[in-house]
Amino acid sequence: MALTKNKKVLEFVESCSSLTQPDNIVWIDGSANQIKQLKEEAVKSGELIKLNQNLLPDCYLHRTKVNDVARVEDRTFICTKNKDDAGPVNYWMDPKQAYELTREIARGSMKGRTMYVIPYSMGVVGSDFAKIGIEVTDSIYVVLNMNIMTRVGVNCLKALGKNGDFIKGLHAKCNVDADNRYIMHFPEDNTIISVNSAYGGNVLLGKKCFALRIASYLGKNEGWMAEHMLILGVTFPDQTKKYIAAAFPSACGKTNLAMLIPPKHYLDKGYKVECVGDDIAWIRVGEDGRLWAVNPENGFFGVAPGTNEKSNLNALETTRRGTIFTNVALNTDDMTVWWEGLSEKPEHCIDWTGKPWNGEGKAAHPNSRFTAPAVNCPCVSPDFNSKKGVPLSAIVFGGRRASATPLVYQSRDWKHGVFVGSAMSSETTAAATGATGVLRHDPMAMKPFTGYHMGDYFAHWIDMGKKIKNPPKIFNVNWFRQDKNGNFMWPGFGDNMRVLEWILKRCSDNPVDAEETPIGFVPKAEDIDLTGLDYDIGTLKEILTVDKQTWFKEAEEIENYYNGVIGSRIPDELWACLNELKENCKVTARETAKKPAAKKTDTAKKPTAKSPSSAKKATAAKSTANKK
């Protein structure tokens, strides 16, 4: 029986039912009893494996097909009427073609199956931030994960009322055929369609699909921001509390920072770090002229391998109850889970494919996951369910750079901070790619998640700055500086608190001092607290150094990326910041003479960076990354 009288919802559900032809339709009301029954049904069918309920109460293991273990960016499309509106870093498909293609794939695919209708809210129901979605799916796994990751239930339908609009989402497992797998986004229609996948990142449509790709487009049109950012709060000994939102590409310590445990002497002083969110932030301008942020999610969809008591105790503790594990190994000695980096190898183990593990290869898939309720997190913020969100004192960007980028620096102002975010990049490693030092650009960590043209996304950031009377200060961090032997020069993990403290002290009414450099403001080494850390201040000074020659080359790299990938829609304000960087980093003959081993840079012949429009180029630079 339908749980709403909203005609738009009923028409959407009817259209999905007519297309997929399920045997049954079940509306998800969010009740504990219904969720319990679905878990029992999934265990009976083999879709879930019930774990040791004494050691891991209400926890289950799920396995996907071996061809369906991660997000598939080359099968993920932004479908806009105008191809250029999707932009150069997205795959594009004409909406008409995309609808026809996915509907033909989904047609009749739910025969013999049950179709579940999931009403859910991104954000606390009833808050100004909240957006309602309806996901239709034939997967109990999706229902149970959405129940953890979002706020599911009848109250979402009540919030919609009789005429409210919502984000439409259709997911059909079909045959989990990789060759016919598509994740389509129609930002102009508020619609998402996912077919032939059962992996969370492709089928939990409230997550990246809605909360970032669709929401970023909504934010542009409605005057707010949807960002791939963690949110954390730091309480000082005097009980002053400040909040940070931070964006990092993959493999840069994002989850560890979100759930950071400070060094002991900080705890002894009374410092406290609390997690508001580990992945996504929706940000609006408040009545006080500050930016306020919420985590629109209700749970954590984290990577399991490498998570342990040392690397992220809070994340591990979060998984101890009410968690669904995906593609990890099963320790058959006690019916618990295991993955590489968790603990010593178990004596008897079944790998993520369901086969006995003999120690060869990976027991858990490298992208194996846990879906855990945020309320389980020992350091979850008391403001997690706040309808108004939390005020941001700082926005932090970060990447993995072996050299060039200092441990931390502050932008000069909002526009310069947007430039810093637009230039974000990380270096690959030999283990991952076969080559070291290869830059992968990932502006604001949003390259895979922006639902429209990246140049317009930059412009939206610039426009937002004009609305903020009291903007947060913007910083960049790099935990990954290396010495000549390839050793990391900063301890990272909990010791990153030492950098956060400096960042937030820069955001106070009486800011700590800083030194101006060609790229922004860096700390004086003496102002980074090294108490209790066996660490040479000389090393700290080294990783705070900004080398002009290196950064002139960096500016050239950014210019090449702007022209070669993003193209003509980059705001003039960012070109001005790039020109300023190049001018700041010009090296004089005297400075070059101090470094005889350095390669000379012919600055006299370097042209001024200009946008294609201001340079009056005959044709805008075409993007080498435009996927057809």
C-alpha cells in the first residue's frame, strides 16, 4: 500500500513499476520491525551472511559479483541537453539517448522480484538544508544500506506533502552485466538511473549521485554549495569551538582526519575533536554572514583495508554494531570479518569471493567497504543532527605531494583560496601507476562528482564569495612531503592536530603570526606545537619552505591544465591569481646564482597567462579530457 498521496511520487512509482514489471511492491516505512524482517529475508536468500551477534551485534557480510566492486567513472554520465554544460571532465550523453538506453535495459528486469520504494532525506528532515529523494530498487542490500546512510521513512513523505518535489532515482540490478552498466544523471530533470550494478557506490543513489552530482547543480542554481568535504569540530581548552570543512582526493587521509584523535598532551589540556561528517558537506550562507555546513548523510561508507586501532580507532569502533560489510573476508573461526591491515591473519578465512583463503592474493577486496551508522562513532559531534548546521571558520584543501607544496599555507583571500582549490592535485606512486610524480588534477576533490561544467563550478565558488560577509579562511595542507630517500617528513595521523591548531589560531580575533610567501602565508616553525614529538624543528622548517623556481613550474602546470582541460569558462579572477603566482615566483639572477644545481628558468620569454576570451584567441582551448 502506498504511503503517500503525493501525485508526483505515485506517478513516478507507477512509471517504474510499468517499466520493470515487479511481482510485488513494498514501500519502506523506516520502522525497526520492517528493517529486521528484510535482514532476515536477505540472510535466508544468501544475500547477507549473519556475523557473530555477540562480537558484532546486528552486523552482516555482503559479497558483490567480481565484476562489480567499485564506482565506474567511465560508465557514469552527466546527461544535459547541451553537451558543453556537462563540461570537459565528465562523460556526457544526450538525455534522450540515455533515457532510451537505460529504459530498454531495465524493461521487465524486475519480473520475479520485489520492487522497494525508499523515501529518504539527505539532511535532517525539516531543516532548511534537507532534500527529499525517492529511490526505487530491486535490492534489499540497497534498502538496508540506504537505511544506514540516509534518513529513511514515512516522515520524509510527510515533509513532501501533497505537491512537494523530490529527486527521482531508479535502480535495477538487472543481470549485473558490466557491458551494460550505466549510472546516468539528469541534473536538469532531478533524475538518476542506475542499471546493472549492485555495488554501493553505484546504487546507493543518495550518496555521490544525489548528494554531490545532482546537489552541486542544485546548489549552483539555488545559491548554496554541495562539496566533497569532511566536517570536524575542534574544542579548545577554554571551550571555544571552531569548525573546519576539508577536501582531499583519495588516498590523502580524509577519513583519518575526520575522526582524528589528538596527541595526549592536547587531550590533557582539554582539546577535543568531533566528527560532523567524513565525506560530504552541504554549505549555505547564514543570517550572520558566515558559511554554515551540514553533513547530509546519516552514516559512513568507508574503505575497510588499512583501518585498524592505530590508523583510525574511531572508525573501527564505529563498525562494531549495526554495520553491513561488503567484500571483506570472513574469519570462520569466530564468524567475524577481516581485512588486510586489521590484525594478524586469521587461521581460517574465506576471501571476498567466497572461496577459502590460503594466504595468496588479497583476502579482502582493496575497495571493500563498511556501511556504519554515524551515531556509533565515539567522536561524533553533538551537532551532527543540528538543523542549522555548524559555522565554518576554515576550509582546507589537501593533496599528496612529495615536494613543492609546504606542510600548510593560507590563501590571501577568498578568491585566492578558490584558485588554490582549483589547482588541487596529487602525485601518483610507482606501486599504483608504474610511474612516480605523475600529477592527477582533482579540483576541490570534485573532479568525479561535479554535475556540470567545472569552469562554471569555479565561477559559482567566486559568486558565493560575494555573498559571504564573514567568509572562512582557506588553507592548503600536505601531509606527504618526502626527503631524498622517499621517507615522509611529517608524522601525520593524530599529529595533524598540530597543524589544525595553527589553522584555527589563524582564524581567531588575535591570529597567530605567519610569514608571507609567493603562494600565501606559512607558519613560523616555532608556532607549530611539537610538544611530546621526537621531531627536529629543522625538518619542520624545511617542509614549510616555498621554492620560487619550483612554484614557477607549478604555475606553468596549472596554466596548462586550465587551457588544456577546463577551457574557456574559467573565471577571470582565477586567471588573475595565476598571473600573480607567476609574477611572485619569477627568479632573479641573484637568486638563481645561489642555487647552482638548479635548472635555469627563462622567465623573460614566459607569456602572461590569460583566459581565452581576454587573449582573444580564435578558438578556445579544447579539453583533452572531453569524453564522448
